[in-house]
Amino acid sequence: MGRRMVWVLAAALLLAACGASAPASTASTGAAPSAATAGQPREITLAMPYIPNVQFAEYYIADKKGYYAAEGLAIKYDYNFETDVVKRVAQGSVQFGMASGDSVLLARANGLPVLTVATVNQRFPTVFFSKADQNIKTPADLKGKSVGIPGHFGASYIGLLALLYANQLKESDLNVQDIGFAQIAALTEGKVQVASGYGNNEPVLLDQQGIKVNIIKVADFYPLASDGIITSEALANDQPAVVRGFVRATLRGMADAIAQPDAAFATALEYIPELQKADAATQQLQRKVLQETLPYWQSAATASGGLGFSDTASWQATHTFMRDSGLLKSDVDIAKAFSNSFLK
């Protein structure tokens, strides 16, 4: 995304990019294709949880540089909402999607056989931010405060519940308000004292506006399994070469973005035409969003397991929290909810 994954952009003009066609992939890099059939690339669809965005730079790079083509794949992007993403992946109408760990556990609890085959964000990106002069710096400071979230769903709500769970607080200790995806306006106009968002997005926009904020990061208090690449059990079992090739190409794009952020941003612009036409200030903002995104892809876990690694402890912690909070009505076998085997 849910989510992890709904990101509010600085300019509404980016909405117009939803139907824009991505540039054609470049020629193969020369590596032996792993999923081609009779010399023809296998067409796959990646269901995205949001509109075209610089935070998807790893996919754009892998496409532009021919990494998918080198694996015998031709990628299509389908921008949608996360709940639809999970269902469509489970049903097999799209081959891959993006979803958070909590979404995968909920899906499996409801009989949807999806699994995470690579983790994108190693740290859950939801944060709660407030104007600096409010002096709200810790979860305990949230008591009695008005806290705005898009609604009682998705990454913001899961993040809030996990934050409260980790600090032995109750939702009733706060004045939680559903404000839709207007967190910045609600905060700056004084409608709420605290708002939710992604650490690599809303705080960046507020900083550009000269508004100083304090940030409470959910990941600093509880290790939720965050956003990852998901696929269906059927595809993972029946066509592992397709899954492995897609993951491998995407991780190459991720590594390139980390190594060369400026080049990554330039590539992302090609896939977001409206952003390419935007003014310098908007482009500068989105360049900073990308820069703030890159650290989320890396952690102590990736140091040992590499980019894309899924940490068992985070999945277990997520399961424990969701069971204790009543979000999961029954246990889910986390060993079947994710796999690191496709990283090899």
C-alpha cells in the first residue's frame, strides 16, 4: 500500500498521470532469460496500490534498463487500491502486487492464498506528525490529543493500533478523527493536533512549506512487517522462474536507485509525464521524497539477508499484535505468508 500504502502527493496534477503509458522497456541487458516462452517475453502485470509515483522508482528503473526483459518478462502497471490488489493477485487476474504484511495476514485468514516474495520497505513507514510548538514527541504525549487518520482502515489505522499496543494505550485515550486523505490541511488549519502519514511524504511537504514538525515513527516502537511484493501461491508453486525473475529484476532496480538517486529520479520522471512537466519546486519536492524513501528499503535485516529480505521476527510480531488486538480472529501460519527463497 491500506497502504502501504496510500501516499498523498504535493500536487493534484499527478492524478492525471494515472492513465499515462510508461515508456517502452529498453533492450535486454544480455542476461539469459528465465521466463520467456518460445522467444517471446512473458507479459506480467504489477498491480500498484497508488498512482504513478517516484516511490516506485525501482520498478521503473528495472523496466527502463531492461532488467525485466533480461528475465524474459514484459511488465505492465495497473494502478489501483490495495484491497483490490490483494484480491486480484489471489485470484490470478494479475501476477504481482504490493501489500503490507498485515494485509497479507488478513488475506490468508480469509482464505486468499497470497504471500510476500520480497520486502520493499524494511521499516513500517507510517508516522504521526504534529506542529513542533505542540511539543508532542512521544506516544504518551498523544493522550487526550485529536489525531487525524484517513479512516479506520489501512496503514494509518494499523500503525496507530500498533503504536498504542506497544505503549499500553487505548484508542479511547485519544480523540481519533476520520479526516480522509487531507491530513496536511487538517493539521495546518488546526482541525487536529496530530495527523498520520508516511515518513517519506507528508513531513517532507511540510518542511518545504517551512512548517516544523515533531514526528513519532511507528517503526521506532513496534516492528510491523511492512510493504512487499506479493504473488499468489499458485504462481509461486507452478511458475517459480517467473517469480524469481521478477524479484531479481526489481531488486536490481532497487540497488541502482540506492547507488544513483539522481539517475533514479530522472528515470521516474519518464514514467510520470505530468511530474516531468511540473515546475522546479514540485520536482525538487518529489526528488526529496525519493531520497527519503531509500532508507526505508534498507535495515539491519538487509545487511544480513540482502535487499528484499523478509524478517521472521517482524512477521511474528505483526501476527502477535493482530491476534491480541482482535484484528485476526484465528492464527495464520506465517511460514506460508512470506518466502525468502525467491531472493536467491
